[in-house]
Amino acid sequence: MANLKEIRNRITSVQSTMQITSAMKMVSAAKLKKAQDAITAMRPYAEKLTELIQNLSASLEGDFAGQYTNQREVKKVLVVAITSNRGLCGAFNTNVLKQVKALTELYGHDNVGVFAIGKKANDALHKTNYVIANRSDIFDDLTFDNVAHIAESLTHLFVDGEYDKIELVYNQFKNAATQVVVTEQFLPLAPLATKDVVTSDYIFEPSKEEIVLTLIPKSLKTQLYKAIRDSFASEHGARMTAMHKATDNATELRNQLKLTYNKARQAAITGEILEIVGGAEALNN
């Protein structure tokens, strides 16, 4: 059994850890509220924009958006891995990295490039995958305009033929305790289904084609911004949950150490009493 001083030091260390994890939990909870409000407010807009494009394009004929819908033979694939810049958020980053590796095995290691958004993705993948860019700085100022520049870069990579397919891998926010890793095709645009499209009576100015070609780039920017916002909210939810569990575990460990300390202290006192009694009996004899 460890001596009393060692146990006291361990108790002090665990209590310090508890204070840190508890503080991080509260910080993440405060940031989560803002991030959750942002993604919740954005989703209806993104869904409505997609619905509008579907309604408009359902009645169009011909390859009106060929540069975005061109289904080429898939030889080169770009995977946009969206992670966080910091750790201590459970399996949040690990799950994304596992999915990226699964896609790498699916398409072939030499055929896959990685566009890292988040320091953790860049640190983990630059040794094993071909990371063409790292934009971990986006979380310093997460705005639509900044994300739009990234979306434009990705679009150019596809339009110029450098990559035949671009996929997003990120954590989709469900609630504070649940984040789901999703793989979402960014480009080429998937064929628009017509059976579920609601026919609407619109007056177009200018033409349908021009409107759709204007909306598609905006839709792509919105799609990427929503994915990063989803990941950002998921990160704080995952960190809050992880820190909550860490605090609970530290509390349990502290209580166990206190029990061990009390037992050791009681044993030490009992041993001293026995020594005193034994010494007194020896003097009497």
C-alpha cells in the first residue's frame, strides 16, 4: 500500500484535473449554445435552397450545368476531412479519420487526395495521405465569406479536371451527446430526382438556366458552410460530453483515493497504538 504522502499527492493531482475538466465542460457548454443556434438557423435555408434548385432543374432539358454535373470516370478523388484544431473531445476526430482511411482503401491510396480543414486532420493524415492543403485557420474566423473561398477552390479543382469526385467527411450535429459521421458528395452534383419534386409555378427573370447556374455555386458554398458549422457544433458537444465523463471519472477516483487514504491512516494509527501498548507491557514485565 502506498504511504500517506503519496496518496495525498494523488488526491491533490486528481482534484486539480477535476477543476480543469469541469471548467472545460462549462466553456464548451457556453460555446455549444451559440454554435447550435447557428446550425439550427441555417439548416432550413440550406434545405430550401436545395429544394428550389430541384424544382427549377426538374423542368430543364439538356446538360445545362455540365461543369458541375459532369459524371466522369472516377480516377482521382479529393476527400475534404473536417475535424477540429484541438483534442479532448472523445472520438470526434478519430471517427472522421477512420472514415477517411476507409475511403482511401475504397478508391486506392494513390488515387485519393486530402483537403484538411482542422489541425487534427492535417497532423494525422499528412504522413500517410497526400494532403494538398490545410485550412485549419478557418475556425479562427468562421464566416460564410471565408468558407466561400474554400468552396471556390474546391470547385475549380473539379472543373479543371484535377479531381473527378469530391467528398466531404464530417460530424453531423444531432444533439449535445450525439454526432454522426457522414460522407457527403460535394461534386459532381448528384442527378436530381424528379419524382419527388413539387412542381411550382414560377415567373423567371432572367431565364431558368441562368438562375440555376447562379444558384449552384451559391448552393455549393452553402453546403460546405453547413458542413463546417455542423462539425463546429459537434466538436463542442463532443468536448462537453467528454469533459463531463472525465469529471465524473475523476470524482470517482478521488473518492476511492480518499477511502484508501483513510484506511491507510487508520492502519498507521492502529499500528502506533499497538506499538505503545506493546512497549508499556514490556516495561511492566
